[in-house]
Amino acid sequence: MNSAVPITVIEARPETMLARLRALWRYRGFYGFLFKELITRRARGTLLGMWWLILRPIVPAVGLIYAFGSVRPVETQTAVPYAVFFLSGYLPVRLFQSALRYLPRSLGWTQGLMRRTYFPRLLAPLAAFGTPLIEFGVIVVVFAVVVGMTVWRGEPFPLHLRWDTWWLLPCLLATSLFSLAFGLVFSVVAMFFRDVIFSLRFFSSLLMLLTPVIYPVTFWPENYRWALYAINPMAQVVIVTRWALTGEGQFEPGFVLLSFGTILVMLAASVVFFLRAEVHLGDQM
């Protein structure tokens, strides 16, 4: 009596960049496993566990609002309460900072798994993006609570919702792509030079200081703002996000195209870099 014998097919890794991008779709079922693995990994061996996903974005936000809203008030030159002003710009910046914390570590966290089986390595940083999205959701809840408390105190509704508010979606997409561009490059670099992971924390803090989150963009001399937008695409993303939510600021199509175009170029270059470096990651396994 013949019995069915399981057959294991071992395929060669796709060689061309296009084939490796197509492999992302073939291995899409593996994404959920990596997503869960990378989220739970951060909670292992900690006292608070998954509560860190909530506390990590809330604590710095509350601290900055208290410092620059009460201790050393910043003149925003708007009628919007400082907490709403700050959080409306902090939303995309927090997503970027969180991505810089998790994406560069993704290949190291999945190193043991990569030794045992093949899957498109690009799935690792994509799966690591789940945690920044959760922390971003926490900040959205905090923002909604702050807006609700503002109305409860009898102050005018601080948001200016209109059709232009839909620009919030392209801004969040641009932030995600910008974060992914950095994450892909530094996830590879971190496999060879681990100390880059710690330096990224200082870089993300410096970037926020160069981005009009704590202060309005009018703090920058008007003649030099174009340099700010060219060097730091997140500056225009923050400005448009705040404009879409509160109506404060000005939408400048030229600078928006410059920032979004820069992000797309950086993402394309990062994907090419990652796919070319992927074949050398085996040396670090």
C-alpha cells in the first residue's frame, strides 16, 4: 500500500532585484509571524511588558508639553493651545523616531531565524514597522484626549477640520516611507557596526530640534527656510500635518513637492542598497 510521502522543495534564492521584490508577495504569509515575533520580543524579560508600548511615547510627549508649555512657554503666534500645537506636529515625528528605534534592530532580532530558513530579508524591517505604528496610535489617542479636555474646559474647538485635512494621510505615508528609507540602510549597517543603533537616538533627537515641532516655523529666518526643507524633509511634513489639523501655517506646494520628492528618491536608493547588501548578510550570520 502506497502512502503519500511529503516532498520538500528547496529553491534557490532569487538573484535579481525584481525577483526579490516579487518574493515579498510570495512570502506575505510570513509577515504576520515576524510582526508578532518582533512585538513580543521587546516585552520579554521586562517588568512592565507590553505596557512599554504605551508609556514610551506618552512620557516624552507629556514632558515636552510641560517644559515648553508651562515651565518655559514657547510663543507659537497662534490661538491654538500649546499642547494641541505641539502634538499636531509631534504625530509624524514620533512615528519617525520610533521607527529609527526598531527598524535598525530588525535584522539582528531575526538573525537566528535567518540561519534556519530563507525568507526575503526585506520582510524583517517591514515587520518591525508594526511597533512604531502601535506607538503612533497611542499618540493619536493622547491627541484626542487633549483636544477633548480643551473643549471640556470651555475653550474653542482647537481643530480646523475640512477637506484639506485629508492631506494628513499623504503626510503620514511620507513619514512612513522616510522612516523606512533610514531603517533599511541602518538595519544593514547595524549588522556590521552595532554602535550605530545607539547613535541613532541622538540623531532622532537632533532632527526634532531641526524640525518645527516644539516651536513654529517662523523661528527660522524666511530666507533660510528653503534650506531647512531641502535638508530635512520632515520639516515640511510637520508643517503640512499641523496645517491639515489646526489650519495654522501655510501650505506651499513647491516645498511640499521638494520634500516628498526627496523622500521618494531616498527610499528608492535605500531599497537598492538593501537588496544589494542582502547577499552579504550571510557573513554576519
